[in-house]
Amino acid sequence: MHYLQEGCIHVIFLRYICNMVADIDDIPGLLRTFGLSATNIRCQVVDLLWGDGVALTQRELEGKLPGNTDRVTVYRTLKLFIKEGIIHKIVLDGKTQKYKLAGRFRKSDHAHFYCIHCHKLLCMPQLNVDAGALPVGFEFYSARLVVEGICDYCSSSKK
């Protein structure tokens, strides 16, 4: 029964994500789908991460939140959202960590494209890491791949 309930939550989550653009006013409903209370800070964090290519560091999030927001609360919110699969963490250069709404791509085990001009970060699940190509005796655990370049928008605006 627990599996069925968990599966239902994932279906409801996908419904919310698929309707993301049209249904941005129901962030509390999205959080309740995961069994989370819709606190002000949680709603604000989801709202800031809403949108195509929006990925922010904790510091960037803190800069966009009201000045009296506690850094520890932001950290705990991000940690909880990662655990629940609402967002995923992308490590860019070994130390810079950005957070992005997970959408259809619940894990961070897929490639991302980082535009060096506009700093947009896009999920690129079509660029899979072939775990079967590992040498004999190696065991796949996870993959982090960030492709850097210029996105289509920045590329076309340069012409």
C-alpha cells in the first residue's frame, strides 16, 4: 500500500510539473503533494526556482529573499527539497552548487548545459552517461556532467 501511495504522489507531482507554466499560483498545492506544509519560505524558494533554465546558488536565493530570512532555514529548505525530489543540486566547478526544480528529471544523474553568457542552466537528459561502458570491475554510482557553451538564444542574438 505504501508503494501505491508513493506512486500516486509521483503522478500528482508530474501533473503539477507538466502544468507548471499555467499553474504557478498553486505552489502550496505542489508542496502538499509531497506531504510538506506550505510555509512562506518554502513557497518563496519554489517561486524563485520556477521557470525554464532557472538555477540559483544558495547565496543567489538568499539575495532574492526578504532581508530577514535566516540562512539556516534556506539551507534546511534546500536539503529537504533535494531529499523529496522537488529540486536537484548541480555542482558546476567543484565548489559552486546551483539548485533547480527537478521537473520531469527527478535525479541529478543527467547532463546539464550551462550558458557562459546568460548563465542559464538546462537539463540535457538526452546526453546519457553509458554506465555499461565502464571497465570490468567498475561499479556505476552516479554521474555529473556539465556541458559549457553558448545557448541558442545567446548564439542567435550575437548574429
